[in-house]
Amino acid sequence: MTLLWQAVHVGTAVLGVAYLVFPARVHAFGFEFLRRSPSEESGESGESAAPVWLYRGIGALLVFIGATGLV
């Protein structure tokens, strides 16, 4: 069972690193409710930085959970 938990924590840390390194790709692939509607984007050029920082925060949390589980 210990080996299984270590694999889960390693997977969590790897997922967190993916969220930290590629937040825009995760946002483009992620849940629809986290994206902005086209009517909200009409006034802005480009993509908002808020979802990218949200995904980076989630990634940091996942890396922390994975690292603390391995210690």
C-alpha cells in the first residue's frame, strides 16, 4: 500500500508541475465553466491573466501536496 501512495503523490506532483509550466494550455483544455464567455471578452484584446494565475496557484498546491506526501 505504501508504494501505491507514493505513486499517487508522485502523480500529484507531476500534475502540479504541468499546471505551473503550462497554465495556458491547461486553461484551453480545462473546464468550460472556468473560461470567460465571449461577451465578456469582447472588450478586451487577448486573454486575461487571472485564469493563468489561478492554474499556477492550483499547480503550486498540487506540488506541495505531492512533496509533503513523499516526505
